[in-house]
Amino acid sequence: MKIFGSGILLSAMLAFAGAQGANAADYAADIPGAAPVIPQWEVRVGGLFHDTMNRESGVDINAEVLSRWGAFAFTVPFVNTPAMLRPHLGANLNLSGDTSMVYAGYSLTVDVTDRLFIEGSFGGMAHNGNTQVGNPDKLALGCNVMFRESAALGVRVTDRMNVSAIIEHSSNNGYCNANNGLTNVGVRLGYTY
């Protein structure tokens, strides 16, 4: 029941954020201080080393889309640097037949310099992995729907292309009996349009 309630709360928050952020691009030019940031669409693809606990193996192919719909652009107080909050939708496909996932949430991108950026994200994921304890070669993830968060450090190679290193973690936060969690690390290439 906790997962169902959390899913309803997350859905309501995303719907509210989408309704409030529909005109974010209209207000981006009014941001004081730093150069205005107008949220853009972005597509990312990459490879992730699967499961840093080494119970499962292989490489994940990652694909992600960040949307300008429901996005917010703002300046970070005290450091006067541009940032944007964008909804994302993505998937990891494990090439060894272990846990694959689809995920969604919001990503916060903060410019450290004109080329260097940091990013954090939070949302939910659904996976096809093992949920039960007892198989030493598989993670015991407990629930098929879990929380997902990530952190990344990236460099803009051109105005449209970027490369980032990412670490992502998924967990059920103790809502189900088993909770090994799943952590992946890797590199992604992004294209903004």
C-alpha cells in the first residue's frame, strides 16, 4: 500500500509541476543576473556498468530523453549560476539478461562554468528483475516499482553535444522485505536540440 500511495503522490507532483512549468520558456528571459537559460529537449545514450555489488553482471545500454515541457529555468541563489529542472524518461537494457528498467522523474542541471555542469535526478522506476531473497546470483530488489536517483558530472563539448559520467541508484527504501538496491555507473553522450 505504501508503494501505491507513493505512486499517487509522485504522479500528482509531476502533474502539478507540468502544469506550473508550461510557460517556463516565456519567463527565462526575465531571470536576473546570469545569462538566461531556455530549457531545451535533450537525448542521451550511453553504456553503464551494471550492479556495482557484482551479484548481476554485464553492461546496460541507457537511453534518456529530457523534455522542455514541464521544465523550469532559474538562477541558483548566492552563486548566480543558471540551472534548469526538466522532466526525464529513460530506460536501461541489460545485455546479459539481468535486470532492465524504465524510469521517469525530474533532473536538475546546474552550470558550474559555461562548459562544465553537474546534475542530479530523482524519480521512480519499474524493472523486470528478481524481487525475492534466495538466489545468490541475482539481486533481491523486493519490489518491481522503486525509487531512482542519479548524479552526473558533464562537459559540453559543443553548444549541442555533451559527455557526462553518471552514477544511478534504485531502491525501494524499505517498503518491501528485500532491498538490495541496484547501482550502475557509466558514461553518456547527450545531444540538445
